[in-house]
Amino acid sequence: MLDIRRLHMLKTVAARGSITAAAQSLGLSVGAVSQQLAALRHDVGVDLLRRDGRTVALTEAGRVLLGHADRILAAVDEAECAVAAIKGTVGTTATLAALPSTAARIVAPALAALGADHPQLAVTCLITDQAQLRELTLGTVDVVLGQHYHHLPEATPKDIAVSPLLDDPLLVVTADDGVAGKSDERPVCLRQLATHHLVLPPATTDCGQAILHACHQAGFTPTTRYVSADIAAQLALARSGLATALVPRTAIDPATPGIRTAPIEGHPIQRLLFAATRHTETTNPTTAAIIAALRTAARVRTSVAWLSPRQPKDSTASADGPAAPLDG
């Protein structure tokens, strides 16, 4: 009988490209993984992997077995969810992968709420922008707080369930006179930024691609003076007056002094923030609780985060705050 753990190792090696990388991912030694794969090869009686330079690749038999392994592992996941649903209780452990730009405004309050509502649940949180959905399909994480920029085609892997959380527009960030969280309710035409020195994320990132695409659509190539994926660095350069930044709204603390923010006119650049899990027919109470906490945090943060520091939170004023012209 095939060993489920060995099938999972085969899937991990195929995804990582090497036994060493798979071992690191699984928290095992290279020798332990090699031994288990050798045992799996003995079970089926045919080679499953072959050397391909510095990496390994699946043989034809390996590809066939991996296809079955995907279905077997999905069935095991489904069975675990079904039992958890019958129990009807939130579990004790889970792993969440989230983008750095969501950590302060969404992840932290969500985890705090989970700790209060489900104190038995210990959530391990991985703050990373690297291939989160792949980690989800490999079972390394249970929930992903991810993003999708609207100009990009949908690329959600099969067997992944996505729950939209909120649309998160990029704001134009410039230096201000030191008033915390000052915002300009007048939208800025993206074409105005053609003469600005910009700080942008690398063009290899989703955000960088989205900004470049929008600028080209507006008829210009941006003058990129600084390149950084670090939002804190982007805001520091904007605050110093050295550059103009384009930053997702949820990544900006509205109490930050020395910056001014304004929305983009016409066709905003925005991302969809979503929570993703492995698709199962039965809802898992643990992942459902995490998604509910993320959704609540997203809703609360977008409804109150951009009130003026002088406004009470129950004010009916616009969530984008009071007017302040971008050019002074």
C-alpha cells in the first residue's frame, strides 16, 4: 500500500525542484527524504525521479503517480475537513501566509481577535510575498492572505478556493508639512506624475507591473529614481520630498506624519485582497474562523483608518478624510 507521507514528499520534490529544497521545506534532513523516496520507488517498482542538471525531474511514471497523489492528498484533506465539521470546533493549530503590506492593518488585528475568540488556536504567521498559493497547494500553509492586481489575468491554481476581502487602491504619496495622515480628496491624474521622480517596487513584482502598466496606459514611461519593494522605504523617500510613491492604502498608517495622500483619478490602480484555502466540499471550522477574522479586520480598517485624527470614529465623514490639496 502506498504511504501518504511519501506521496506528499514526491509532490514537494516535484514542486521545489530538488531533494534539498524539499527537505528544507518539510523540516527534514536530505537523507530522510531520500530514504523515503527510495522506499516509494521500491513500492512501485520503477524510477520516479531523474537527474536534470542540478535539479531533479519526474519520470513518466513519476508524473502519472503524482497525478494520482494529488487526488489522494485532496481526498485526505477532504476527509479531515469533514471530521472537523462534525466536531464543529475550531482546531488548535493553523498556518497563515500574508503579504508584508497587510501585516499591520489587517493581519495583526485579525490575529488579536482570533486569540480572544479562540484562545486554543495557535496561528503560525508567515509574512512573505513569495509564491504563497504554491505553498497552499503543497499544504505548507492553511490560509493565504494574497493579492491580485486588476490588470493581470486571473491565475488561481485549481483546487484553490478564494474569498474576496476588499479592493485596495494605490494612493499617491508625497511630502507634506508634518500633519499626520493628511489626505487630499481631490484625485490626481496619473499623467501628472510624468514629471515626478518616483519610487517604485521592482518591475518583477505584481505591484511594480501594475504601476508600469497604468503609466503606459496613461501615455508615459515613469521616471523611476528609486526602486524598492520596502513600503517603509518608499514612504521615507516620499516624506523627505525625494520622490513620489504609489502605495496600497492598507499599507499606510494614517497617523504617519509628514506625508500627504491622494487617490488616482479615472482608472485607479488597485489590488484585490483575498483569503485563499484549499478547496474542499466541507467547510473547515478552523480556516473559516481565520477568514472571518481577516474579513472583519479588513472591513473595520477600511471604514475607520482614514478618518482625520481629529474626527471621532463614529463620524459619518468620508473614509478618505478631509480635503487637503496635493500641491499645497
